[in-house]
Amino acid sequence: MPPRVRSLRLTLPLLLLALWAPIAGPADVQAQIISLRTVPLAAGNQFGLAPSLTAGMGGATIALADEWADPFSNPALGMALEQS
């Protein structure tokens, strides 16, 4: 069998499948569609990793210094106080 006929015998079924798939495909695919459902999440305190002392004032941290809950302060410095 010549190579051209052999390649045609392999190509013809693939061509027919490619022409038939868009026609028959959508009817079969409709059963696979899954509708997405969302759940509402409370996003009020999503960035509140450390509790703030000003949470009762609406979390005002720009104008007020929050020395007690400052994440960048070293709590071991309290031991370095001199006796009076």
C-alpha cells in the first residue's frame, strides 16, 4: 500500500470525527455543566492578626499610638529597668 493511501486511511476517520464532534458534542456536554454557588463570608476582621487595644474605637491606629499591642516592640525590654 502506498504511503499516501495509508495516511489517508488514518486521516479520514479523524477528519470525520472532527466534523461530527461539534454537532453531537453540545447535547452530551450539557449534563456536565455544574452551577457554582457562592457563600457570603464576613470580611470584617480578616486582617486582625493581633488584637488591638483600639478595637473599641473602630480600630483607630493611624492617629493613636498603640504601645501595648505594638508588634514591633520588644517585650523583654521591661526586664532592663533600673531599680530606683
